[in-house]
Amino acid sequence: MADYTEVSDEELIDFVGAYDIGEVVSFKGIAEGVENSNYLLQTTVGTYILTLYEKRVRKSDLPYFLGFMEHLAAQGIDCPTPLHGNDGTTLRTLCGRPAAIITFLKGMWPRRIQPQHCAGLGTALAQLHMAGASFNMYRKNDLSIKDWRPLYDTCVARAHEIAESLPRIVSTEIEFLEANWPRGLPSGVCHADLFPDNVFFIGDKLSGMIDFYFACNDFFAYDLGICINAWCFERDGSFNVTKARLMLSNYRKVRDFSDHELQALPLLARGSAVRFLLTRLYDWLNHPEGALVKPKDPLEYLGILQFHQQVCNPSAYGLE
Amino acid sequence: MADYTEVSDEELIDFVGAYDIGEVVSFKGIAEGVENSNYLLQTTVGTYILTLYEKRVRKSDLPYFLGFMEHLAAQGIDCPTPLHGNDGTTLRTLCGRPAAIITFLKGMWPRRIQPQHCAGLGTALAQLHMAGASFNMYRKNDLSIKDWRPLYDTCVARAHEIAESLPRIVSTEIEFLEANWPRGLPSGVCHADLFPDNVFFIGDKLSGMIDFYFACNDFFAYDLGICINAWCFERDGSFNVTKARLMLSNYRKVRDFSDHELQALPLLARGSAVRFLLTRLYDWLNHPEGALVKPKDPLEYLGILQFHQQVCNPSAYGLE
């Protein structure tokens, strides 16, 4: 909510008038989601999410994001999908910002992750990767191996403020990853930000995935590394191998991975830890005084990185 | 959202299980409302608001607030009403905080106020005042004339940081109000915080009032003063007499006011301006670094106060 856009009633009614979804009956800002302004919109026809894309999202990437959501939904993946206005377009303008109305996805994200959630996540992630195979747009991951060094350079002078050892550890790690980053692994469209708050459940059953605004083309196993880091570490920093085993074993029932991918997993998980460590470090050092959003702790990801550094082979993740 | 409470799925499901409203299907934090944590809750039965009362609200006042909402709804006033759990109570505990589920009120608050909104507001406020006559609980207004001097004393040392002239103007004004505050005007239950974001409309039609957490027993005309200040000044600080005329003339169609009340209106509007000037001043000087909520500008209410100071009689508000 760093830049929450206030939408007037007149502007809203005009905007909604471009769709065939009845009359507005309620409109409330949602307190989750920090990148964009999200509103819950109820009309005489149904419930929707209206999103105004704030400056964090590049406008030229929006057709990829919205197109991917629409593609996934058409493939039977549970996720929100953008509505087409009466003129056929999904991406319009509201309050001077790119904006879209997307369908509403039922469910709640799990505040406390249970092993069963990780099982469902593994299945859903594999289904997403498979469904993306027929999506014909391309977007480079702009937060991958080549981008970490430049990002780190903008933080290096103050990284020691977070932890004395941080500059040495991160610099050595980036060097190692640059020298050892794999090539030629199976790749396609990745969600690339599938944290628990982007996955909804009703009871134990996964009801869908949201927030495709980091989606990009990259190694599928890198997306798995992101999920291992986001879902399988407890609050005290310990690794829960049961969660990882359930996630990976359910994933491979839908899309099995090659030995090459499996061997690369510890390294990709390290890379994913560096990616989130660096963006959190950047946000920590650069968040404006009095900002509405409290930055997340970069050190959580230092601990995760250090766990993967001591992993010798993928059996550490519960796989035979 | 200063102290937004994070509710886990298990806690939520337990909590909702104490009501006869089906299963939870969605649960989202609402970005509006700064005093409490408000969630939009959708179940298989309907849509509700779940509120966790944060420390800003005194727990001992909650039976009055919830009771008043319930009383008003029973009298046919459009407003949310608390649900009774299976054990008959409306006030329970969630995450260690007092909490209630209230009905969902359709409509949107007007971001840009039109004269027609003020007409509807006048009618609804008078209906609220009338309906409160049969409510048998009492709560003193703890932000009234006797409370302003002590509140100001906590700000006096730094008030000049906001405006050089502020200490002198406010101190003189409180002295004047203390000497001239009326007695014996018609009184009863007032909303006492009926700002535009607490009044919902569908199209031009008022659909209801929300947020009764400042409700208290005081002069009805003081509540009118609050509404004049909150609804009838334009963003540039100018007074819109058309809006005031519509508000007051529609109010008096439901509950006519006496000459005594009418004569007191400019003074009560000054008092209301001082009340919001002081609480905004306090919040401005005391908001923590990096707080999630940006404090409102106290000087807006200095301008409003100065307008009323030059009003000689109530015809300035568009009344004959």
C-alpha cells in the first residue's frame, strides 16, 4: 500500500461501466498486497478484484502477466483471470494508472503452514508449469543470476548495518553462483513469487494461486527453489523436511524432474535465497521514513541461504 | 491499521464456528479504518465484517457501541448490526482482543461530496437522533468541552511547530468556549464521528451509516456541528452554503430544532472544530516514526474554526 491510489466514486462507476458486470454495490481497499492498489469490488452480478498497477510494475509487462493468467485459467488452473471490457480489452486506465478487473478467487492463504498445504502446493506448481508450456509470450526473469551483482552493488556500502558478516557472505556467494549456475535445465513460465500469501486454500484443499506479477521464463526448478524457501522453513529458521518431501513428491507426480534438475536443486535454492535476500536488503536500506509498508527482514533469507550452503545432495530435501 | 492484528486460519475458523453463518470462503483485511482491524469475511451464507478492537477502543465501551448499533438496526436505521453467537453474545475474543462479527452494509462512501449527499445525510442523522431516544445506555462524550484543555496541555509545548499562531488561537478559543458553552440543549445519542467515510451511498441514495465507535450522549446540535465541518467545506477551505442548507433543512424535516439550538449552532461548530483540531494535533505530534497511518492535517480544522469564528448568526449556514 505504499502508493495506494484513491479512486473516486464517479471514476469507478465510469470504469465499471465499460464491462458487462452490472452496477457497483461495494468497493473496499484490501490491506494485503504491497505492490499495487487492490480493491474488492462487488456489483449486482458478482465479486471482483480491481487492481491499479502502481509504479513498481512495468506497464509493458502487463500484457504478459494478464495474458498468462488468462491462459492458465483457460487451461483449467485455478487462478484469477482478467475480464474483457465491452471493447474486448483487459488492460485499461483508471486514475492515470493501468488497471484491470480480475475474477475473485475464493479461499484464504495459510497463516500457519501445515505439511498438507505443501503437498497441494507441489501439485499446483507442477500443473502451472505444465500449463505454461502452451503460452506463447516471453518475459526474461529480471531478478535472476545476472541481476544480483548490480543489485548488490547498490547495497554494498551499507550491508554491514544489517549484519557484520553480510557483505563477505553475499559477495562470496554471488561469485560462487555466477561460476556454477546451471544451463539447459527444463524451463518455461514460472510464477517466481509463490509465497504463502499468494496461494489460497479452503480447508486443506488448494483453491488457487494469485499475483502473477513476477511471472517470467526461467528454470522450473528455480521456481521450486523459491517455494522450498518460502514454505518449508519454520519461524525459528529450522528446515522442515516433511514439508519439502510432500511438496517435491507431489510435484513430480505431475511433472517428474530429471537427475540433472534434481542435482541442481540445492544450488537453485541458494540462488533463490540470494534473490530474496537482496531485494529485502535493498528495501530495508531504501524504504522511505514513515513508509506505509514495513520492510521484511533480510536476515531470514541469510539463514535460509546458509542452510542450503551445507546441503550436499537433494536427499536433504526428503527425496530418495 | 496502526496495529493490524494478523488472524490465523485456525483461529478464524474456530471463531466463525461460534456463529450460525456457514463455512469461511474468504477473508481479507480492509485498508480503511485506522482504529481497529477490519476484515471482510465471506462465508457460504453471506458477507460480513469481522472487527478486532485494538487498544484505541476501551473494552468497557463496547457493549454501548454494539448495543447502539443493534438498537438502531431494530429501529429500521440502515447500519451494520452485530451478530449473536450460538451462545447469544455479540462480543467475543479473537487473538486476545475483543472482537465481533457485524453485518455487511452495501454502498460506497463518497470520495467527492455532492450537495445531494448532504441532503441524505441530514435526513439520516435526524433519524439516528430520533431512534436513539429509546436506547437506554449512557456514555459520556470523553472528547467534549471539559476534555479539550487537558488534551491541549499535552500538545502546548510543540503546537507552534504546526503554525506560529496556533498556541494563541487555540488557547483563546478554548477559554471562550469554556465560558460560553451552552447548557440544556436537546441531547441524546450522537454518532460523533459522521465523516464521509462513515456514510455509504448507492448512487445518490444513502444506504447506511457505519463506525459507531465514538458514539456518546451529547447535544444533538453538536453532532450537526461535526457534520457541517466534515461535509460542507471544500478542499480549498471554502464553505459551501448549499451543502449546509441541504443538510440542515433535511435534518429539520425529521427533527426540527429549537431557536435555542439554532442560535447555539455556530458555537457548537466552533467546539467541534476545536475537538478535531486537537485530536489531529495530538496525533500529528505523537505519531511514531514509520507508523502505518499518515496523520491528518490539523490546520484544515484551524481554517474551519476561523470560518465559524466570524459567523454572527445561523443564517450563515443557509437557514432562514
